[in-house]
Amino acid sequence: MPSIASVSRLHLETRAPDEDSGTVVEINGGKIFKVEEAGLPAGTSITIRDLFFNTPARKKFLKAESTELSHIASLVTHYALAHPDKHFELHSATNAILVAPPVAGSSERVYQVFGKDVLDQLIPIAAVQPLAHVGLPQPPPWRREEEEEDGRDARPSTPGEMRVHGFISKPEIQKLNRNSIYIFVNGRLIRDRLVQHALIEAYRNILPPTVYPVVLLFLELPTGEVDVNVHPSKTEVRFRQQSVMHDFVRDSVRAALMKARPVPRFMTEINAHPTASASLTPGFHSDGTRSVPVDSAAWRTLNHQAEPQTFALQAPVPPPITERLHFGVDGIAVDGDAALSLVRAPQVVSEVIENDNCAPPLPEESEEPGDLTPSLASLKPLGQIRESFILAVNHEGLWIVDQHVAHERVLFEKVLKQRAAQKVESQRLLMPLVLELTPAQQAVFAEISDELNQNGFEAEPFGARSVAIKVAPAGVEASQIEPMLHELLDQFSREEQMLNMEKVRARIAASIACHAAIKVNMSLQQNKMEWLLAELAKTECPMSCPHGRPVVLRYSMKDIQKAFKRI
């Protein structure tokens, strides 16, 4: 506050609830101009005018007004998300950018700021883990004696606990950068590589390796467990138990994904594509149309009679101007007048054809199944599309299953389980397969040879730059062994960081599964399709393959009835 007052004209009005009168303070360029008593309502109001009026050189470095406004809007949105119990409003000269009254929790705030469409694309997460005093140094003996005499202990009796809550995106929501990952620690927005790495690890083999999820994560832990003074702008922190925090975030997010196991929707996946925008909203709506400012069902829903009135956002007197604010690399894209009521919005004409004595709509059921396993287990295969995709049905709708990636997911988890139990199935080749390696591949092979042996390979040097493969994992055809190994070695040789054995193990398992799985353009008998769907239902993550592609797509009964104009 003193820094802002030194380069602006500051007007402050404040009154404590138990005081009869308040105080008005005016400061111009860091000099106190006026201090006097006044009759004021309880609370504090601060007005800043003529920023940098006394430092014209600094004022020249300001960007365009729209750019500076977007930074302000980003900051206010961040604080609104972190403090749902507070009232936030942001107005420009001609527009109300954000109006967010207090709500009960984070989900209501997300609904309030971004709308129902965005909230439906997120998975809630909540977890608690007790902390332990690990690595804390003991006080010296004389301090311990003094504390015992005084009847006090320098260390608290209980170290407290770590809490995490918030939202993570479904696998079909993908971003090309980390700008849509928002992490709050004790109510403060931070950019922490440790937590970001934990999030990426949680989505491993669920998302492709070059895309990132959308995350709103709120971490709460005792103040003694986190140091917030490691960066001048307080955007970076350091955790005292970094590995504990990393594993806690990774396991909590992974558990939420495994529990929800969202089913990719047919129309959503058709139009889904990774975007680089720092926005919580994807590039397309679920109906296949591009997202446009304001005229979306999300904000229209806020004023629907069926919704609680606490979520209703009131329109100001001036007419809104529809513009989309792009908050740069660190912000969230929010519609320029998204917080306003859409009284003047054009009414959408219903496309439902009136009842002409034909059959009524089918009774509505839950749009999203609570668990994907019963849904997959109840599927009845009807046949194949071009001998590549399995068409199946159940009471929830029509399902399309990619037979290759479905079998790939089954084999991937099977290989990992066999590797953990050290019971990997392998096959001995009739003739050793000799591979010529480049110098870079030789270096990588020397580093991962032990892990290859643990996954069913048996290889030995054969000349200066060659290796002879005598044994390979079961299910992989002999013609696929050479390209699979070259592909693995090339991938690892391009890694800029030191190889992580856990990542190496997962990639080897994914490569084995990919080359041993059922191929496209392969005819399957009815019993084979039933077996594949039953095995897929037993996997931990049946919605995506190890490379992040969707395994199943569902065309729900609601979508089918909409297409036939029944609802």
C-alpha cells in the first residue's frame, strides 16, 4: 500500500464496526494531504487515481489499456476463486467484467465465474493426509531442559495435516501448455514446479505426453510446512517435505481420476483438440459449435428459475459490451460481460418437434454413469465397423470401442503387473535377431538393458555396435521386435533429462502392449469381442490407452433422442 500511495493519488475511507465515526485519509504522491474524521459505513474503501502521475518515465512503460485491464481481471479472478466467501466486483469504464457474490464453496464459485459448461467438464477432488515430523532437528539439551521446566514444548503435539481440494479436467480436455494449471497454497496463487510435476505424473498414460490438463487445486497445510518467502512476488514456495507433498498430490489426483473414470462423449471427442489458450473453457462446446462470448448456456443457466438465487448475477444499468478478455500467459479467459444477466440475449428457439401422437420420450436417466466398470461389463457387442471398431450397446446408449487401443490398455496393465511380480511371459526366438545400433542408441541400451531384461527381453553384445536378441516378450511378433526396440531407444535418446526408471518401465510396457495388441482391419468373432470388452472392464483406466487416446466413445440416450427431436 505505501508503494502504491507513493506513485498515485490515494483516497482511503475506513471505520471499525465498534467506532462511532470513521477516518478519511488522502495521500498524493506519498505525501499525506488530509486526515480527518467523517461519518462512514463500517469497512474500508480505497480509491486509487492518476497512477504514476509523478513518475512519467514509469508511466511510459505501461501497455495498452486493454492489456493492463486483462492483468487486473486475471488477478481479481484468481482471488475470487481462492476466496469464495468474499464478494468480488470488477468494473471497467463501460462494462461490468466480474460480479461474484459470496457463495458456499469452490464449486459454486467455479459455476458462478465460468458457468455450468465448465463445471461439468471438471472432476472434483478432495483428500486429507496427516503430516509427520520427519527431519525436524531436535533442540539442544539446554533448550529442552528449559522447556521442560517451563512446561512448554517448542514442537507442537500434532504436526497437523495436508488437505487438497479443487477440480481437475477430464482426459478429453487438453491444453498445449501449463497455463491452465492453477495452484493455490493457503489461499495464495503460486507457480510451483513440484506440484506441476506431480499433476503431470498423475495424468501419465491417460493424457498424451505433450498436452496438459486444466487444474484448479487448493492446498492447505500448516504455515510451518511451507516457506512463502523464496520469491520477491510470492509466486513460488518451498515445501519442507517436498517428496511427501509431491506424492500426496500425485496419488490424490490419480485416485480421483480412477474413481471418476469419465466416459468420453462422442460429439465432444469429434471436436476436441488441444489448445494453447489460458482458459478453462475448451475451444468447442459439447454440441460441436465454437465457444462464443456470453451467448452460452452456462451464463443463461445462472438466471434460470430452477437455480438457487444466491448464484444469480445482476446486470448493471449501462448496457454491456461483449468482448473477450485474453489474460496473457498467466490468466484465465473470461467473457467481457460474463457476469451480467442475459435479459437482452436472443431467445433460442426449441428444436423439439411437438408431440404428434407418436411415442413419448424415453424416461431420463443419469447422464454420466457413476462408474465406468458396470457400464463396460454390461455392453453387448453388435459387430465391427470396417473390422477396426467394435459397436456395442447397453441401457446407457451406443458405444464405439477402438479394438486396438482397448487391447493395448488390457496388455499394458497386464505387463506392468507381471513386471511387478517378476513373472513376465517371454518367448525364445528360433534365430537370434541382430540389431545395429547408433552410438546414441548404444548409450541408451547400456542404461536400460536391465529394465529390458526384467520385461522379457534377453540380449547380449554382438560385435562393436550390435546386439543379439534371443528372447522377447510373449505376444510380440518377430517382425515387430526390431522396430519396437529402435523406437524405444530413439525416444529415450531424445530425452533431455536423466532417465526415470519408472517412466522407462511404463514406456517399455506401453510399447510391448502396442505391438502385441489386436490390430485394425482384423476381423473378430463374437466371443472374442465379448472377451475384450470384459477384460477392458477389469482394467484400472479403461477410458484411455497408454498414449492418451480415448478407448471408448459413448453416444448417450439423451444425445440420440435430441438427434431424433424427441427432447
